[in-house]
Amino acid sequence: MKIIAIIQARIGSTRLPEKILKPLGHLDVLTYVTCRCKQIVGVEQVIVATSTLPQDDVIEEWCDEHNVTCFRGSEDDVLSRYVECVKQYEPDYVMRVTSDCPFVDYEMASEIVTLLGNNPKDIVLLEGKLPRGLAVELISYASLLKIDEAGHESRHREHVTYYAYEFADQFKGITYKVPDNRQAPEFRITLDTDDDYALIQAVAEHFNDPLISSVEVINFLRSNPQLAKLNAHIEQKPVN
């Protein structure tokens, strides 16, 4: 079963421009994300997919410097960026990761790959309430092509897999039950605002380890409620 992970990344951000290259501990945000994705058992290749805009040249330069494969496509039509990237590899499955999640849970992602390998379906559905910023999505290449043909609304083009959840009856899913030690929806472990950055920077400085278990991050936030409050007020932007 051939699986590739694609990390969508761009410099432009409404609330926090250039967030993915911000320092994080002794490294930077994108280094955290790529390092953790490379730890996912069963993933053959990790690719950073950015836009063709000149402002994203810096991401391609970062990839060259860090020996990470880079693909460039549409800025706004993220779905087409994924599809055009994936066509070069023709995998069985595609793992979607966003670059603003520096503590993406590679251990859980490995379990998701194993689950799907034992019972192949179109898409893995998560049952449970994770902190925002830890999850990955795993979908078949065939399903991604189907979404590309059928999903014409802006929300489908921007959010890549959204069509599969909106029209779930068209896809065969398998459920992954989120372990109890990761059930913590009250936490935001993602990067979209200055307050988010303050939180993840504090976490990174405490552990000084880009491969720290996401479970340890959750436990740290539980033990430090004042830190967790830094970004508790942030509202996620709605899907349009």
C-alpha cells in the first residue's frame, strides 16, 4: 500500500503572515511539521505543496535547504494543487497535513495507516474530540480524483476533502476511535494567531524536542491551565 503525505503550505495568512517559518524552539514551525510527518509509519514520501506565487519562493528555498520535496500549484484551488501533485506519484492513499500544526500526532497517524491497511476503505473518519492541530486525514487516491471531478464549490476546492464529509454516502469510510489520552477538545495546538504562537512556542521551549509525543503536549497543557488559556478565546474561521 503506497501512501504519500502532502503538507499544504503557503506564506500568505490573513491573521498571521509567514507563520509557518516562524522560529519554534531552536528550529521553525515547518521543520517540526515535516520531521513529525517523516515519523509516520507506512508513509513513503513527505511532500510540501505550496503555491506558484512569488511570495512562496521562500518555501521552495526552505525545502531545497532541508532536503524536502516541494511541489507548486494553485494558491486558492488547494484541491487542484493536491491532485496535480499526487498524479506524479499515483499512490494508493494520500495523507493530508496542514503546515500550521507543528505538533501533528505522528503516533496516531501511524495507527490510522495500520487500521486502513488491515481494512482498506475510501477514507478514515475520526471518532472523538481531539485538540485542534493534531489530526491528519487519510483518503484514497481514487476518492481524491472523484472529489476533484464532483466538488465545484469554493469550500470543496479550498478544504480538499470537505466534499467527502458533506456527501459521506458516496464514500466508504472506516472509523478510527481517538484514544482517551487524546480526548481534549478544549485545547488549540495549532497556529493561526499571535496567541497561538505564544502557546506553541512555550510548549516547544519546554520540551526542546520536535518529536515529543502529542500525548505529552496534552498532559503539559493540562498541568499548566494558565498557558492553555492563552489561545482559548480564538475562534476558528468558518467554512464558506
